[in-house]
Amino acid sequence: MTKKKDFLSALSEQVEAKNQGKVDRIRTIDDYRPIEKRTDAEDDFAIPEAKETPSETIKEEPAAVTREEPAAVPQEEEEDSGRPASFTQETFHRIEKPQRTLSKTGIAVIAVLALLAAGLIYWFGFAPKITMPEFAGKSISEVSSWARQNKIANTSIATVEEYSLEYPDDTIISQTVSAGKKIKADTPITLTVSKGPDPDEKIDFPDIRNMTLSELQEWKDENQLLKTKITTQYSTTVENGNVISYDLKNVSESDFTRGTTLSIVCSKGEAPVGQVTVEDFRNKTLAEAEQWASNKKVSIQKQEQFSDSVQAGYIISQTPSSGTAVKQGDYVTVVVSRGKGVSIPQLVGYSAEQLEAWQSNSRNSVVIVPTTVYNEAPYGSVIAQSITPGTIVESGAVLELKISLYLPVMETNSRQWLGKDYLELKKWVDDANFKGASIQAGEYGAFATRTCSDEFPVPGSIINYACEYGTEDSDGSFSYSSGCERPLNLYSRIGYQVSTGACTVPTPTPVPTPADVVLTGDDVASLSAIQSFCSSYQMSCTYEPVTDGSVDNVEITAEGSIHKTGDIFQQIIKSGSKIAVRYNPAPPTPTPGP
């Protein structure tokens, strides 16, 4: 069965065939028109007569091929043409199928159906269906609700603002699409929205002092003044309804606009009998308010509050306000300024740089008392504060902060503590624990038995140590690391083994007669150096540990002269002389960086 090809595929094949020279031209639809009857002179092909059938329907038959025997060709012609004698010329005839056509009625029906389908597609897919409402006089929020209900994109609605005395703020003045019109979800709509009265429009300023309360209210309403406030209070000097005072902020009367701040106080007349009209105590001292209260038989209640604008000791506000009538014996509460305060922020988590920047601000005038402790927080960061964040305190208040030292560093090499007195290690642990660690140190497990050591013959010297010693695992076993990590865990358990002295008893060295010995600065470079000097020259040395900070490393007294680590000198002393050695058992180690 031959596969059906579409138009573009067939055309493509013909173009390719023509380009390759297989055909002379590309066939068109004209090549498939019915063949007209021609005479024998015009065509050698004969069209066989079709048999008539009872039905008007023409049955399609496969094309028939007829073969005509040509007339005999003379022998000479066959020889001349080079063809064999048996050759005969074949003639083929094409049988054309009649074309089918539609009636006019069928064409009309198809046209009507096509128009109906196009109309339905337009109606359901393209026709506007949203009815545009009348928004004039309505709030812009109603437009937003309508747009969401009808799935109208915000980008399709534009707004233009203008001042208006007729329409309140955020009210629609006009629209570009008429109400009732059908629109699509993407139809552009422009709305003119009111910004209310123009605050910068100049307003004639009247003679306020000679106006009554009702006249002032009418003037305010008529001009829609935005920041004009009219209040009333009792007065013993100004008649009821007349102006007591007015305050025009930062502008002259000639430059008065609708948005200018104006405060007007009108009189309510005298207070009823037995009542007192409260005065305005703002920016007055507490003493002035108390004096007035004493004269009027009214009590004063004082509250205090920090203020950046009101000087300490002066009144910030009052309750009730000035002009209010109170009975004799009632209370008037005044808020007195404590001056400028310092607001304490959440400092926990601040880095050292952030804390320094906060302290450098002159407004943050508090006294910070830092305490450094070991903690897993980054070095120099704040981990606790004594004043709750958000609290306002007086200038000079004490603020205690805990600052992280990060984790303790026990050693810089794997043999740092070997040969040192175990009490030095205990002291280091105590210092670390004082600064927030929870480290244990002792003679645990296999390290609990003291033993002799020729390598570290001084009794009390550490000959072995390990961190995390004796830590029990989940399976009940014990393990420890042979070295100590940098930094050290805050809950480490350090085990150490102590020397009882040398294992080999040394042969007593004959005591030589006193001889001159040169003592130099190198001999007091460290405790071990002076110990070696004393041992080598049989000096009578005494050792005194000093923990009060007066000795940095080693200090000696030899025959009346005092030397310490770092001195450059030479002193001649007798072998066997007495030398007093004072030393710091735990020289300070550099503080690790963050």
C-alpha cells in the first residue's frame, strides 16, 4: 500500500528531483486537469470507450493497459535500426477518473457552518465579556476588589492623581472607559484619583483674635484646612467662645496654606464653682507646678521619663491638659524629664568591631565592664549583657558584658608540658575554669601510678599526659587522644603521670674547691636554665614561686646583685654560692586571636 504524502513533502521531493536533473520541470495542479478528446491526428493514443452502467455512480477501476501490434516492418528497416526482428512497439492509454463536485446547496451549508464556528470561537475566545462599572465617587479600594474578581492585571490599570476639593482623598474622579462598556481583562484603563485638597494652596489668614469659636469652625470647614486644630479650655480672663491664644508653626500669616499647622485655643468661660482650671506646665520646672498646686489646693503626682528634647527637671507633659477643670483636691500628673537616656540594644552576638562602633557613638555614654570567658562563640563576640535590650538608662550607667575568649589553647607543641611541675598544669586548668571552662585534670587510670624517670628526674615533673583521658564510650570502653587538640574542648579530661625522681642513682660528684664562675644573662633566661647552672656549679640555690605578678619569668639574687630574665650582664661568683631564685610558675601565654 502506497503511503500518502502531504503537499509540502511531495513538493519538496519534486524540487530535489529537478535540482538533481531527474525531471525537467516541477508539476503543478494544471498537470492534473482532465484530458480533452483529441483527434487521431493530434494523438497516437486511443481512449477505449467506457461501458455504460445503470447507476450514475462511476465505479473506480484500475487503469487498463492495451497493447497494439504494430504493422510488420520490412527486414531492411529492422536491420537498419539495429533492432531484433521480434521487437514490437508498445502503446499505453491512460483512463482518467471523472472529478467530483459539490452542489451549490452543500457549499452554502459549509459556509454557514464555518461562519457559525468562527462566531463561537470569537465569542468564547476573543469577545469582551467584562462590564465596566461606574467608579466616579468611589474609593480606589473598590477598583482593586473589582480587578481581582475579574482577573484584570494591575498593569492594565493606570492612575493619575490630582487635587480636588469636591472628592475626598483616594476617591475616583473620572475614568477613561465609559461605564457599561464591555472590555477584556487586558483593556487599558486610566483612572483619575483625588489627592484631596491641595495642602500648598494659599488661604487668606483672618483676624483670629477677634473671631468666635463658631466663626473659626466655619472658616476651617469652608477652606478644608488640613492641620488646623481648635480646642477649648476654661479661662477666668477670656469670655466664653473667644480666642485665648493661637500658635502658627514655622510660617508667617501671609504664607499660610491649607496644610500649615495651626493650633487655636478658645475659652469655655470660667470653671464651675469649686473647680480649678489647669494651667500649662510644659517646659516649666516641677517646683513651679507644685507651687501652683499648693495655691489651688490641688495635688501633684510626679512621673519621670527620659527625653532628648526637654532638659532634666522640666515637665514634658501633663494630665489633664491645660484648660481642663478639676475639683479642688484632685490630682494633676506631670511627667518630668530625666534628661537624655541611652537605649540599650541587643548586644549579644555583636562582634568586637560592632561593639567598638556602638561604644564610639557619643549618645551611648554608658560604662562597659567586660568579663572575658571561654565560650564556643567567636573570639571577641558578646555572649551576655546585664541590662535587658530595649531598656533606657541614664548616661553613665554600668553595663556588664561577657566577651568570648573562644576555646582554651593548652599547647603549641606535643611536648610542651613534659618535664614541668604538675602543679603548673593544675593551675592552668584552674585559670581556664575560672574563665568559663569545665576541664578536669588529674592522675587517672594508667597514669595514676607515679614512677621514676631518668628523662625527667625532678620529682613532681610530668612524664606523660593525654587529653580526654578516661572518657567513657557508649560501649563501656575508655579511650583518649595522645595529644591535646587546639583549641581544647571546654569539657576535656586531662590525665598526667608524675615523676618520683631519677631511676638511676647518680655517682656523687666530688665537691670541688670554690672557684670563680661567670654568671651571665643566658643563665637566667628561664627556670630550667638557672636550674642547670646551679646543678653544674653546685650552687646553693633556693626556689620561691611567685604568683602576685611581680616576676615575669625568673629573678635571682646572687651575692647581693639582683638579675632577671632579659638582663644582659656578667657577674663573677664563687662556686657553691647561695643564689635565691624567684620564678613565675605559669608565665603568661599570648591571648589567641579569634
